[in-house]
Amino acid sequence: MAEVKDTQGSRPIKFTLTHYRKPEHTHEAFIDWIVNWHLPRAIPIFKKHGILEYKIFTTPSDMNSGLKAMMIEKRPTWSFADFDCFLEYTVPNIEALNNVMSDPDWPAALEQEPDWVDASRSLLSIGYETPYLLSNGDVVNVPGISK
């Protein structure tokens, strides 16, 4: 297996994955499947291997089409991402992510995935999160600007 280099030491790592649903499912049914079937099987494995956070950023088609219509005039050269959701894992290190995928119970958590996910279109990314504007209005990590 190829090695993934952790270039920033002890900072938590963000691992993201986009998912497109299979066309025979609605967006709502797809998200329902993830939350009510997949996650009850996956979360115990995440906890077992020290996953720090897991979030789903859902992208309903009505919001996507509205945004696309608005942005086409403002940014006509931008491409439009039309996936159904963006999964975000925060992990302490690469080993934790590898341990999840190597866990003997992980295949059972993915058992129905081929029926729901168009994996041929999934996109992966890995890196670090750096906040700049916090939900309480504080500005951080920007030289010369504070609160």
C-alpha cells in the first residue's frame, strides 16, 4: 500500500469523500440510507479507531440548481459540483483512517453501498483545516485582523 505523508505532524487531518447516488434513488432516499442504515454500522467502527469527527454536507438538487442559476452570471467559467453529499472525516492521523478501512466489520457497513452509491464518480481529498472566521464572529489566523 502506498504511504500517505502527514506533513504537519500532530494537527488533525481532514479526509473528504464526495458521493453521487445511483439514479434510481432520490436524493432524500439516498441521505436517509446513509443516516439510517450505513451510519449505525459505521459509527461504532469510527469510535473504535479514534475518528474525531464525521459530518455529512448534503447538497439537495433544488439548492444546487438555484445556486447554479445564480452563479452562472457571476462566475460563468466556474464548474458546478453536483454530487449528493460530501462526507468529512476528521482523523488524528492516517493510521486511524487505515484502521477503519481494515477493520473486519467495515465490509458489513458497506454491504449495501453498491446499490446506492455511484462510486465511479466519487472524489477523495485529504489535508488540513485552518479556520479564519469563527461562528462567533472572531477572526483568527489572519495577520493584522483580530476579532
